[in-house]
Amino acid sequence: MDIQKVGVIGCGLMGSGIAQTAAMSGFPTVVREVSQPLLDKGLASIEKSLSKFVEKETVTAEQKAQALARLRPTLSLDDFADCDLVIEAIVENLERKRELFAELDKKVKPGAIFASNTSSLSITEMMTATQRTPRFLGLHFFNPVPIMKLVEVVKTVVTDQSVVETGLDFGRRLGKTPVLTSDRGGFIVNRLLVPYLLDSIRALEEGVGSIEDIDNGMKLGCGHPMGPLTLADFVGLDTTYHIAEILYREYREQRFAPPPLIKRMVLAGMLGRKSGKGFYDYSDPKNPKPNRFLTSNR
Ligand code: 3HC
């Protein structure tokens, strides 16, 4: 199936990145939020990211204007009726996603493909809220979406092979490398990444190294762009905690169990970069310092 028009539901961190990438790749793209202020915030982050590309001269001012012109912001699901592919990127709550897909199923043309950007919830449990189970798959992107080169294409036991092929092809048309995976908690990347992030927190709790030394160990010793504690802050400690809980429930394996420290930090409102404090203090965002509370209370 040839995808021509794309819909993205949710214009938060991931939704805005997906909508931007689709528009930059030439797709007319409808993007929806639940309120005007949230929509404006998402569009502002798209504008900022496109401006970064223009500054770096990877995109011209004209290409930026064309990408913005391909975006159609909306508050209504009615505007998705003629989309060929609708990608959901709302809050990670299974019931909310099921309700959304059930509503979309009535509004969007029957031939369209539905996809979820979920990081850890079951695609199978979402698809059963619709009448189009063979035309349902996961398309899992990585933050920051316009930069990261991967998309996980997630098939369920009933996803039509032609829909899988369309998902893989769509990933390539976005300039990403698609990898094919099956609907198991965490897919490929989070199944491997989350235990690693949790282990770095356990290492910190056990006094194996300081925040900076653990991060430098993996950055300089293994060539990772970010150390694990920086990455946990970047993903969001609430998100990391939430994914770990879901994976722990799915596999009942200790490696997915969130350590007490991350739970306490989330409860205390230390959510990582987005809240200004996590394993690092982002008061000066260009020069984060290890969180003094964690270092002085040990
Ligand atoms: N839009 C446009 N450009 C962006 C951007 C954005 N949103 N974010 C970063 N950039 C650009 C910068 O302008 C810069 O360009 P330059 O190299 O030409 O100067 C370049 O990207 C690098 O950015 P910075 O200099 O600010 O910082 P870094 O060199 O550290 O790169 C990074 C930032 C690309 C985020 C890099 O640190 C990285 O790859 N980190 C790992 C990210 C990662 O692992 N993401 C996956 C998280 S897991 C996930 O998303 C799954 C979910 O389910 C949890």
C-alpha cells in the first residue's frame, strides 16, 4: 500500500518529532492535540528543531517552510478520515489508547493502517479495540525523533504481511533504518536498554562509582553518546520507571524491577531533564552538575 497522507495523534515530545519527520520527508501530515495550548507548544518545538537544521545547513529555509506547510494542526479526530496511516503517540495508558483507537476506527477510512508509538505496552491489546486487526502494527521511534535513525516496526500474530512491508517502507521513506520485531514487552531496544539503565542506578546505589564516573565509564569506555544516568534523565525518570514496571509485570524477571532510588526520585518530582533535576541538576542546562542531594546524602 502506498502511504500518501499521514496522521499523528499527540504533539508532545514524540508526536511532534514524528509529525515533523513525516512532513520533512514530504508527507502531508495531520497532527492533533487535545487543547490549543498543547498544540501550540508542540508546533513551537517543531519550529525550533527545524530552525536548528537550518542553522546547521542540513535543511534550507525553503525546505523548512515547505515542511511547515505540509503540517495540518488540528484538535479534531474528524480530520484523520482520509489518512493512509495514523500513528498514535499519546500518553502511555492502555485504556486511553484503546478508547482512542476505537473512536478512530469509526472515523478513518477502512483501508488505512493504524500504528502505535508505544514503548512498552502491548500492540495486540490495542488492536483488539478496532475492527482492523490485520492493518495494525507498532512504529516505535526514538528521541529525538528527527535525529535518531531507528524505527522499530512491530508486528503482531495477525498483522498482514503487506502491512508489515508498508511499515518497513514507510520507515525508509522517513530516512530511518527500520528493524522488524514482534509484539513482546520492550520490543528489541527497550528490552535491552531498560535493564541497562536500571543496573546503572543499582551500581550508583551500591557505591560502585559516582554519577559522573558511571556515565564516563560507559561514554568513554564503550563509545556511547550519553552515559546511562544522563540517558535516564534524558528519557525521563518517570518514563523509565513506568516502562520498567510494565516490563517487570510482563516478564516477572528481576532485571526489569525498578530499584528503590528511581521510585523515590520520581515521587519527589525529580523526573530528569524535563523537571530540571534528576541524576543531574539542569539549573544551567548547558552545564549539568551531578545532583548534590544524591551525592551529599549517601
Ligand atoms: N532537532 C534538530 N536537531 C537536533 C535535535 C532536534 N530535536 N536534537 C539535537 N539536535 C542536533 C544538535 O543541533 C546537534 O547538531 P550538530 O551535531 O550538527 O551540532 C546534534 O543534534 C547533536 O546535539 P548536541 O550537540 O546538543 O548534543 P549531542 O552531541 O550530545 O547529541 C543526541 C544529542 C543526538 C541526543 C545524542 O546525545 C544522542 O544520540 N544521545 C542518545 C539518545 C538516545 O539514546 N535516544 C534514545 C532514547 S530511548 C527512546 O527514545 C525510546 C523510548 O521508548 C524510551
